Amino acid sequence: MNMEQQENENQAGGRHWGCWPVGCCLLVLFFAGTVCWLLFWLLWPNDASATEMKEGVALDDPLAVWLLIDNSNSMFEMGGIGSDPHLLRLDAARLFLSYLGVDEPDQIHQAGIIFFGSIAETAVPLTPLTDDNIRAQLFVQIANPTRMGWTDHLAALELAQSQLSLLNSSHRPVIILLTDGKPEWSQTPDPVQQAAYITALENKGAELAAAGISLFIVLLANEATDDDPEIVILWQPLWQALSEATPTGHFYVARTANALPDIYHAIVVSLTDRESAGVVVETAVTATAQTLLQVPPGLTQMTLVIGKSSPTQTIRIETPDKLVLDEAQPGVRQSGGDGQSREEIWVIEQPLSGTWVLHLTGNGNIHVWQDFVRASRPLPSPTAPEGMATAPTDTPLPVIAAPTAVLVDIVTLTTAPTTTKTQPVEEVTATLASPNEPLPAEVSHAGSFPWLLVGLLLLGVTTVVLYRRQRRATPLVAGTLRLLGQARTGDGQTVIDLDRLNRPVVTLGKPPADVPLPGAMTQAIIYPGVLLTADTYEMRLNARGELWFNGNPLHGEAVLTDTAVINFGDVEVRYENLRLRRIEREMQEMRD
């Protein structure tokens, strides 16, 4: 019993001291970043010309965008677990292309589409988006994608980069990659090949950043991806690092395929430097319906992005002066809405403020996003006319700034069906601004300096508390590995304390691994399973290749019990965990 107590204390101590270096580094980084941000905030001039550039990219140049769409087997119907069996990813692509095609008459944006799986193929070459006929041709070309086997993201990025390198114009190069998981080339990818693939991806990301190519990566997550610890631990941080290292690039996570149009809308708003109120209408229509839209004063341009369940649905837009919006009117541009497309875009220059009426016809769901450019002057809060009880909102229109300027974490977008709603459907870390807030030409920061220091201090304390709480809440791999026979680690050890690694997932076996075992022929992953007691988790073992577990071949996953023996070919290890041993003994006593 004394040995068990001593082992428990050693394991607890390993976790305790393992957190301190990381915690100290975070504190140092936090306060260093705070000082730098404070100096920037106090000394940087409030110059309106700064809005003309974003991370060194000229925002008035047209775009050259490659959409990279994952069409591997897992994206299609797979017995109820396919990521996007209804091809909603193509709806999102069509919405994106429709928006760019009508955005600016004096800017000819270009777009191309690459489908990828085991290989990468150009579905649509880089094409100028000049009119509805061009867009209709693009939509036909991508209408019926086929399954493309496994998933090679690197091949898709290389193909897009090679095409962008042929540009001889001033277009801003952009790559948007959609995937539902991780690169795979077989059922059991070789660890050495995987390590080489990761290095190649990192090098490719550095090349894109150096070439000024913005990279947006969208991960379509689901229950299948959640069950794969590699996606969360390895690939998701890699996707985020690759995208955010490029100019204006960002990483998004969609929990369902229904959220993809919202994400692609957020990306196009960012690339065109618009502001957005998000989804202002989301309603199910039976036969006919009408809803109201509030437009505040001071807007120099407004874009209404309309998504419909069916191309046959129609939407008639009535302005406050009772005119029906028509693309023949000066300052009005329109794309789609001809009975052939489920996407419809309206761009209105100098829109009238007040209550607009949207007349909806045809059965199905309709979503309307409201984007705009506004003058830099105070905008009074709009109010609905007296008696308009059906108005979707009677509060000032919320504004979400361009996502790449304000998003600081992975973005998870979700949709929830409602009758009509005015709040954005995105769950984002964003700074909200209201159109009725004044936008002065110069801002004086000196008077708020003491309050800034207090706020930073509270932020620092909150950061430390949340970090410590998160560390306590995250289950970590626990126990000890004891090498049997003459086996040794690369540095001569025979005992590995897994608690001191302080990790939620540990790979061991054939190098490269967290615990490299020279001579091992394969790899395994250890990670926490279900919670057994208040402080003890079940440990699970996942084989990556041929593995023997307690004298039997293991293919897939097993519960890692105390004293279990794992054979990696020429290397054999025993797993020991005194906490699990005690729990197993107590359970056995209860059964007896």
C-alpha cells in the first residue's frame, strides 16, 4: 500500500510541475503582448488610409480565387455517416461565385474549382466572372461530382499554386480549401510517410505565405471526425497554423454541412472588405409570405445575399418609397433569380434608409444575409414605423466586422431552423458595433489609460484562471511504460512516466513518436477514455498497424488495463497504472 501511495504522489507531482513551464511561458507571452499592444494603441495614428490595406494586401485589386473541394469517399453517403451527402458544399461554392460575379462592375474577379481526393483535378479553370451566363456554365461543370477515393490535400494545394503562378495580372491570389478530415492514402498510413507528408504541408504553407497567397481552410467536422483523436490533436492545429500564416487567411470549423454557406459568406465578406449583419431573414415559406428589413441611414452600398431551397422561389424587394427593386434602375446590380439558380445577389448603391418589404413566393426555406459599406459618420438608430408588429427587429442593426480582422479563434458556425430571426447565425469571437455609434475622425486614448490598465489586469487574471481550469479539465494520459527484456528507449531508459509528458494523446513505438522505441515495427496511440472515478480515466490503446496485445493480435482499439503487455515486434512493454489496479481490484471484490 505504501508503494501505491508513493506512486500516486509521484504521478500527481509530475502533472503539477509539468504545467508550470507552460503556464509561465503563457504569462510571459501575455504580458509581453499586452505591452506591445498598449504601445501600438497609444502611438499608432488613427489614419483612415489604413483601411485601404489589410496585412499588406491592396483591397482594391480584383481577386483570383481557387476553390478546393474535398470529394473523397467520406464526403458522400456512407451508411448515414457521410459528411455531406446532399452536396451542400456545392451550394456554398455557388453562393460564393455568385457574390463575386456581381460585387463590383469595374473589377473582374476570377475563380476556378479543383476537386480532390486520391488525386487533384481541375473541375473549372480560372475563369473571369463577368455575367450570369458564365456563372451558369460554371455551375453546370460542378453539378455532379464523383467519389475520388482517399484524400490528398497536398496535391490540391500544389495544383492551385501552380495555376496561380501563371497569373500575370494584379489579381489578389486566394485559395479556399474545404475538407472533412485528414490526409489519408490507405487504411493504415505509415508513420514515416505521415511525418514526411506533414513536413511537405508545412513547407507548402510557407511557400504560399511567401508568395502572398491567402489560404482559408474549412474543416467540416462530424461525429466521425470527433472520434478520431488525430484530427483534433494533430491536423486541426496544423490547418489553423497553415491558414493563419498567410495574408488575411483563416481557419474555420463547420459542425454541419448546413453551416457551409455561412462560412463561405463570411470569407467573401472578408475578402471584399464589407461589414455584415449576418442572416437577417431565415424563414420557411408556404405559398407566399412577407417580412420586413430595416436599413439604417448612412450606407453607401448594401448587398442582399439570398439563398433559396428551390430555384423556382421568387423574392420581390420593395423599397421605402414603394418602388420594386429592378436591376434596370441606376445603382442596382443583380445576379441569379432567373428561375435557374438557388442563389440571388442584389447590390444597391446608396440604399434608402427605412423599412424595406421582402415579398416571398414559393414553398421552401429562404435565408437573407445583409452586407454593406457605410459612410464614416454617426448613423441614427433605425426604428420600425408605428404599428409594424411583423418587423423582424426594432433594435439597431448589429454589425460584424470583416472576420479576418476580428476572429481570433477557430470559428464554429451552426444553424438552427427558426421562423424568422435577425441575429447572425455565426457563433464568432467578434467585436460588435452598432450603426448608431459615432465614428470620429480622430480618437484620443489618454483619458481612458487607467481604465485600460485595470481591464488588462482583469484580463490577465481571467486568462490565468481559465488556463488553470482548462488544464485541470483536460484528461491526460496517465501511467507508466516499462520496457521488458533488453529493450531500451533511444536515450537508454527502461521506464517512461507518461504523466510527466502532460499530454492528452501519446504516440509510442516506431519513430517518429512521442515515445520512440528503436526496433519497434509499428505504432500505437494511448489516450483517455471514459471517466471511472473523480480523478481517474480509463486508458485506451489504438493500434496503427500490426500489434500484439496481451498475446493476441490487435486491430483497432482496446481498453488499456493495468499490467497489459504490448508487443511492437522486437520491442515489448508493460503498461502499469496503480490507480487502475486499485479500481480493478475493487470491481473484482464487488463481483465476488
